[in-house]
Amino acid sequence: MNGAIRVAENLQQLLRDENPHRDDDKICDITVSIGIATSAKAHDPSPYELVQLADEQLLAAKAAGRNRYLATEQS
């Protein structure tokens, strides 16, 4: 899970630092919301279940505001 969270944080930082939609006259901030789902080795969910869990986290992150990530781990 820590690796996935680091990727999410790095992506958010990259978009803050290297915003490709900036020019001299206007700024259009790009943000990203991310849902993360991982599984402990003792539990073996199907790929479909992991995607469904990640999607639930994504929807919750979006509901909480812009530029957020939420994560869950199946144990």
C-alpha cells in the first residue's frame, strides 16, 4: 500500500509543479483524484473486486474534494 500511496503523492506533486496548461494569460490547474485498493497476501480478491474497491475509493476521494487520494486494504 505504501508504494501505491507514494505513486499517488508523486503524481499530484508532478501536476502541481509541471502543470502543462499554464501560459502567460491564464492558469488552468490540473488536479487528480485517485482510488487505491490493495490486498494482504492472506486474502486473494479477484481483479474485478480490487477494481471495484479502487473505484469506491475514487468516488469517495472525489466527494471529499479535488486533488485527493483514498486507499483501502483488503485483509
